[in-house]
Amino acid sequence: MELRVQDVELVSENQDEMIVSGYVNKTEQLSEVLGSSKRFKEKIRRGAFQRAIANKQRDIDFLLEHKSNQILSSTRNGSLHLEEDTVGLKMTAKIAKTSYGKDSYELIQSGILRNMSFGFKNIRDSWKKTTGDLYERTIEELVLYEVSVVKDPAYSQSTIASRGIDLVEDVEIPAEPEVEEVEVKEDRKEKDLDLHIRNTQIEVEKQKASVSSAERMVKLNDSNSSRSYLERTKKVLEEKRNELSKLQEEQKMIEELKKEIRELQDVGTGQSSISQQVAPITELLESTSDVVAKSRKIKLVGQELKLPYETELSDAEFVLDGDPIPEVSLNLAEVTKLSPKRIGIAQRFSNVLLNEVGVLEEHSKSKLVSRVGKKIEEEILVGDGTLTGLHGIAPDVLVPSVNIAIAPTELLLRTLYLKVNSEYRPFCKWYMSEQYFEKVAKIIVNGEYIVKSKTVDNKVVATLWEHEIEVTNAIAAGDTIGQVPIIFTNIANAYTLAISKDVVVTKLGKDSIVSVSGNTLFMAEMYCDGSVHNYLAVAKGTITA
């Protein structure tokens, strides 16, 4: 997609303060052409931002390129101020003096970063057709999640400038065509399909009647012509039944896709897991897996990274004046060698189906990224460290292990609990297989179940001694000697995920070999490796009896 970007001269009166301001979006002005199967331009209705700010249920952050881990300022501490005026949504931000904050400010000043974007969830919108297959969408109500300084925005009229200069002038926005407004319904294709199915069902019933009539004709006059007519009518009936079956399968698939899309969009209190305007793939990857989200992430540069790990924690000591202070020794010979390992998954759709189901492309991308996330979670927990896998926790011989039984007991679980260093224990979480969790949940001590439940972020979660339990299919069942069905760890302090190349979704269709078959292929891939870096923050239970 080509976007128009305005040149902005950036000047700062007070560089020490690192204050920037600009318009995130100018209301009632159209964006560039968005969408793929349904092409449209978009604008925000005047007043929508002001209502979103007044009704916000959470802090709004000012981010760098929509990266949630690179916060420049926030409404939480008042360093970000947002208001809607007669022009649009205006932002004034005092950038935090972090390393990336200083770098971002320098990029804004130099003109490399000069545009704004925003992440939101649509609450209410309206559509009208303009010309050909182009529509115009108006966002009437929205939930504002974040604003970001970006290099390439969806709206060409968003700007950012250092305080002390005038903002850029309005860009020319195409006038709204004076055409009759029509309602564009997402389920129109499904309604057409329903009608097609009903018509085909009628044709099947009519053909059944024709077959019955032909059979009676054969009984009355068993001739070659009557038998030939019967065979033809049966063949037509079979064709109609096959057609009906295919249509019903397509209808079922569409319903399943719509259900999965709703599940992706409805997270927590109804918040969208991916913004309808901005879908940061890295955030989506982390949202699919608590393990992936909490792991420590570093950049893997080159073909090999030596990751030192900790096996003991030295304490500070009181010493006399003049005596040497004890040093913490890090044995650099004890390292895990990490190298880029490729993980990927692909999904193929017919171009006809992509055109019929307008949301299928975005859904496919989201689903593929989530599958990558789930596989990485599995590898972090149980990967064997081969050429095509991560160094997982369960097979790692250096991870402290407690011998447990197929039938768990409170005493053995307590032993496992105490195996993690007390410094990290308060922040740990249990990871159990479904089968082992069912057994643990039945343990009763002093007349009470040891597994309790509590509400966290409007979700009911199971806990063991106040620590959350994550039930996962990635871990072994725990019904065979040698299996590891339970892990107790603080992932953030125990495991490092080294990323060589972030997850990327590629669309192969037009101008590719795939297009010859009339299909489009979506492919998600990522290069990474990982290993435990702190054995004091993790323990596992191994079945021995």
C-alpha cells in the first residue's frame, strides 16, 4: 500500500524537555485506500475521539511504532495529553528520557519519524458506496488504545512536530461523492449462500420426484429407453446432492471462521486482541501464549550466541575496612550455544473463497501467528534442543528436579515448591498437563482442596498456594515414569528467547507460482532459539513411581 507522507520541518526550543506535539488524526478527513478484498477509505467522525478519551477504561500510551514495550509517555503519569479540537485528535507528549526515548526524539527532530498512527477498537461505524468497488467507512464510536509515532501511517494527514513550531497545513482530502448511502452488511455473502442452499435443496427434492417417476415407468414398461432415462435422472440427482453437500460444507466453514474471529476479537472485557486499525504482529504473538509473553527476549545477531547461565546466587557479606569485598564469579565456560532456528506454518485458500469472505485474510494471518506462538510455548516447556527446536525446560538436565509420583501428594508438591530459590518464588507460576492438574485438583488437606480459584483480570483462574496454574497440552500427561507433567517457574527470570528474525506473515498469490492454481498462500515464519539462563528460578517434577 502506498501512503502519502508529509514533510515536516522539526525544530525544538528546549531539547532537555523532549516535548513533542501534533495531530494524531484530523477528523472528518479521509484516509488512503485501505483493505484488500473490500477497498475503502476511512474517516473518524468529529467527537468520537473526545468521547473515547472521556470514557476510557485504561491508560493510553504513546508508543514507538506500536511497540507496547517501547512506551514514550502515558496518560498514567500525565506525560501524555490528548484532546480533540475542531481539527482533530491533538497530542502533546513529554518523552521519557530512556535510551529509546532519546533515540525516538532525535528521529522526530531529524524528520525520519514524522507521522502519527493510533490503535483502536471499532464500536460503531457506517458505510456508503462511492464509485466502483470503493466504499467509504465512517467510525462513529471507538475505544482508543494507544497512539504511536510511525514512519508510514494509514492516514496521510497525521503529523508530529517538536514544540515551538507551527504544525503542518492541512493536506488535500478528496471530497465526499454525492451518492446515495447504502448499507454494507458483512453477512450479505452468507445470505446469498443461504439462498443458494435453499434453491439447491428444492432442486434435489424435485429430482427425487423425477427419479421416483422414472422408477415407476420402468416397472410399467421395462425397456432400454426407460432404464436409460432412469439412469440419467439418478445421475442428475447425485450431481445435485454433491452440489448441496459442497455448499453446506462451505457454509459450515464460514460459520467456524466467524466463530474463531469472534474468539480472537473478544479478549478479557471485550477488548480486541488485535486492533482493527493496527495489528502489531509481535503483540499478537505474545497474546497467544503467556509463556512466550513473559520470557526474556534478546536479539540474536549472527549464527551463534553464547548464553551464560546461573546455577547459584552469591550473597553480600559484611567485611572489615581494608578487607577485599567478595566478588560474584560468572563461569563463562558454562554457556548454552544458541543459533537461529526456523519455525513456520502456512495456510492455502482459493481466491474465490478469499473474495467471498472479506475478513478471511486478516483472520488467516492472525491464526497463523497464534499457531507460531503456541509452538514456541511448547518448545520453551518441552523442546529437546535439536537442530530444529528450542532448549526446553523439561528435558534440561540442569533444571532442579523433584521425584514425584503418578498420584501426586501435597508433600511432594511442597518439596517442588521449595526447590525454587526464595528470591524468585513469589513470582512463580505452575505449569501442568491437563491430566496431572485433574489429579492435583482432587488433593484434600485438612478437609479442604489445595487448589483454589480466584479472579484475575475478570477471569477465574486456578491457584495452588496463591500461585496461578496454567494448564497446557504441551507438557507430558504424567502417567509414565520419566515424564515431566509439572513445572514451577518464573519464566521472566528463568528463560531467554533469542530472536534472530521476528515473526513475519507473507502472502503468496499474485505474480507467484501459487497463483497458477487459483490459490493464495499465507505463510508465517520466525527465526529464534531459547534456553534457560537462570536455574534458580525454575524447578520440575519428574515421575519416578
